Amino acid sequence: MTTVYDVPPDELVKRVAEKLKKNKFIHIPKWAMEVKTGAHKELPPLDREWWYVRCASVLRQIYINGPVGVSRLRTYYGGRVRRGTKKERFREASGKIIRVILSQLEQAGYVLKPEKGKKGRMISPRGRSFLDEVAHEIKIEGGKGDGE
């Protein structure tokens, strides 16, 4: 069976984002078009569908590194702040965006909270099979192109 580890991450995230657009639980909040994704960014995202791409990327990160909490995801999506001639600094990504994405993925059934005593979110069986199915589709399409 093909897994997330067997396909290129950029193709997987792109394909999962397309499928998440059709999910009724995943939607772009009204405020999402006006916010930056972190203090290290100068402008909001230019892509109007960036929310679905970030959802797909978060889902992949939870699959690979789970259980993962908001703090660890903020560090993953953070970056350096450009401060002119001063030394650059690291800033974490926006926590609100990640919290809302995690709650939407939880409502969709792709992510769940672990049992009592554990922190973070982990991939649910439904989320694991969803990502594996998409990875399998990508692997099959990639195999057809090799013979030509």
C-alpha cells in the first residue's frame, strides 16, 4: 500500500487541498483574506485558496510527526524576520490560524485528540486512509508517465 512517504510532498499537498475544498467542514473564515500567516511575513498570502493548502500541509505534518500540538506547528510554519541591518530573528507563525485549522480538521474527522494525559492532535484512521488514498492516486498517475 502506498503511503504519504512514497510521493512528493508538494504534489500530495496540492491534491489534498483540492479534495479538502469539497469537504463541508473545511471552509475559509471571513477574516482569513485579511491576515498575515505570521509576524515574520510582510503581506497576507497572495493565493486566494491558501487556507486549503495550509490545511493539507497541517494534515500531512500531523500524519508524519503526530501527535503534534499548536506550538510545534507554529514553530514549523514560522520564519525569520527581516530587520534591515540588524540581526535576523525567528518568529513563530500565527496560532489562531493553526487552531482554527485543527478544529476544522477535527470536525471533518481527519484529526483527533489523543487519550487523557497526552497532548497535541493525532491523525485519525479516517485521516490516515484519506491521505494514503490520495498518495496512491498520485503514485498510480506517476507510474503511467514513466513508460512514455
